[in-house]
Amino acid sequence: MAQRTPVTTTLTAAVTAGVAASLADVDADLARRYPGDPATRQPVHTVYVPADRFTAGTTRAWGEQALALLAAHAPDAAALAATLDLPESLAVPVHQRVHAKLTAEPVEDLRIDFEDGYGTRPDAEEDADAARAARLVARATADRTAPPFVGLRMKCLEAAVRDRGIRTLDVFLTTLLAAGPLPTGLAITLPKVSRPEQVAAMATLCREFETAAGLPQGRLGFEIQIETSQSILGPDGTATVARLIDAAGGRATALHYGTFDYSAALQISAAHQAPDHPAADHAKAVMQVAAAGTGVRLSDGSTNVLPTGDTAQVHATWRLHHGLVSRALARGYYQGWDMHPGHLPTRYAAVYAFYRAGLDSAAARLAAYARTTGPGTTGGPPAAVLDEPATARALAGFLLRGLDCGALDLAEVTDRAGLSRAQLATLAGRQSG
């Protein structure tokens, strides 16, 4: 056995220890601010329904209406593929999965809306709607018919509606908690945020409710809706999204882009208010950079063009929506808002096509990476792409997202990548699968 050549150094252990001591606070701050991707599923969309229209059958009705539209305007795989210009290889699996999804779980994330979709009502009416919505959510959670994620969008914390928004949140949470434990996928959306102080106030409301209700500290988180120009650029000219996240004190779960309020704030004409407008791209790029590594997730906005009318009109709208969702996925926005049951077929078609089209390449690259890195590597043929650990995290995250939403099956992923779900989670930087 060959003898190793001795290695010598110049710096003393005290120097290394001194550097570590000088960076201890930085290390702690980075760990706090950038914990990485949560080890949980992210919904592919959010459906919002005005609170007065929310019933026990809302999600089932959305699925039934979506299936009826699919049957009327794209009854088979060939028709859907032709409408959306899907590759022939994807036509059958995408159509089958869309149909199955609309049957079993048409809505992944439901937001009961007490804001723009609901408007201003007498206090007694809004109180009653908030309590009724909470009872329906509690009942659906208990009998396992609720979507995986469900909650409310309250009114914002601007002065004119602040008290009403706080009261609605209180009524909803109090009624929900009286019926049993809070749903695991409970979501709260805070709209029209303009200043970090509003986010800090929302964090205070959550903390005070937890204390009063005997909940564990940190149980309540909330989404920040980016709908104002001030949420992107502050009055002093500084970027503000990172400040909003910091002001939440670890309670921010997501940033949701509000297409129409933000566009209107920039005086973009109604005909051009859309998720792919350059102003929207700028806002979402700022959101994306600010949220990176924080564990705060991103959601795109919505289109208000609805798939109604004859087949030609429905197909035109479906192509528009499918293109917007596909565009968002390519840019790293894995969630968006849907406003109509007719958006569901193209939401899932775009999502499933995205992950299925990328399955073979992602799995092969990840398999090659796993063969040539880490202890116990097996070697094998040279990789076509030399991926780094950061790219391996993205590849594993891609496959996990595909599994979470039902685009991919575990057997086909493990067969191609040669990795278990737990191994994928480790490569993705998640704490668990």
C-alpha cells in the first residue's frame, strides 16, 4: 500500500476558530432567513370562490362542470391534444390523468373570498358568512371531502376595511377551532399589502390568536398577496418584497401575484392586464429572487378570460390558458389562480404535460448524477450533461413536484431514476419525502 505524502499547513487552528467565531452571527442569520424548500406538497393552483357562494358542494360542482366541458369540447385524447397542440406521445396519458383528477380531486387549494369577490356587506351578514364557511370547512375536513388546502382571503389591513378584515379572520378561525383541530392545509391570504408594517401587524394577529386559543406558537401562517406597486418598490426606491417576508417573522408561507390590482396600479389598460405582461414578469421576477431559499413559495396570478360559449370560443380560451400555465411553469411559478371551472382542464393538462415531457430527461440526468457522486458510487456510462449539486436539487424537486400533483407515478420515477422517494427528497434538500 502506497504511503501518503504528509500535508503541511501554515494557518493555525486559532485562525480557523477566529473566522468561525466572526461569522457565527452570519451563519445563524442565513440559517434563519434561508431554511430552504419546505418538505411539503405545494398545490398547483388556488381556486377562489366568493364567501356567499361557497357551499358544501362547491368543489364537487367545479369538478362536474369541468368534466362536462371536457366531454363537450374535448371528449377524447386526440381532441384535447389537437386543441392544445400536445405531442402525440402525451395525448393519452395527459387526457387520462386530467379526467381522473377532475373526478377525484378537482380542486387542490380553495380560498373562500371575503375580499374583492365578496365586497362590502353589512357586518351581521359577513359575520354569518364567515361562521358558516368555517363550519363547512370543518365538516369537509372531518369527512375528508375538503381539498388538501383550504382557507380564506380576508380583507386587507388598510384603514378603511382593517377592523372588518380582522373580525372576519377571528370569526372564521374561532368557529373552525370550536369544531376540532385546524386543518393541516389551512391557508390564510392577506391581500393588498403595501408596507412591511402591515405584514408585521398580521403576524401579531396570528400570534395573539394562538396565545388566546392555546395553539402552539407558529401554527398560523399566511400568504402575502402582491397587488400594489409599493409592495415591489418602496417610496425610497428600495425593493420591498424581502422586507415583507422578513416582517412576517417566519409566518409567510407564499407570495401570490395579483394580476389585476397590480396591473391597474400601474395604469395598464384593461385589455392588456394579463399574467404575461412585461410589468407582471418584472413583479414576479422580483418576488422570485426575494423568496429564493426562504421557504416562501410563489404563485402566479390568473386570467379573467373564461372558457364559455361555443366550441371555437372554448378552444381559444383553453389555448390561451394552457399557454399561460405552461409559460409560468417554465419560469418556475408552479402555482397559479383559477377563476372558473373551465380553467381546470387546461390547468391540469399543462401541469401534467410539463412533468411528463420532462420525466425521461430529468430522471436520466439524476440517475447519472447519483452514479458518479457521493459514497458508494457505482460508476457507469458517462453522463450527457455534467450536473452540479444545485442542478441535482432542481432535478429531484422537479420529479417530486410531478409526483405530488399526480402527473407522475412513483414506480415510473424510481424505475427511470433508480432512486426512492426518500432519496429524491434528500437530493432536493427536503427534510422528508
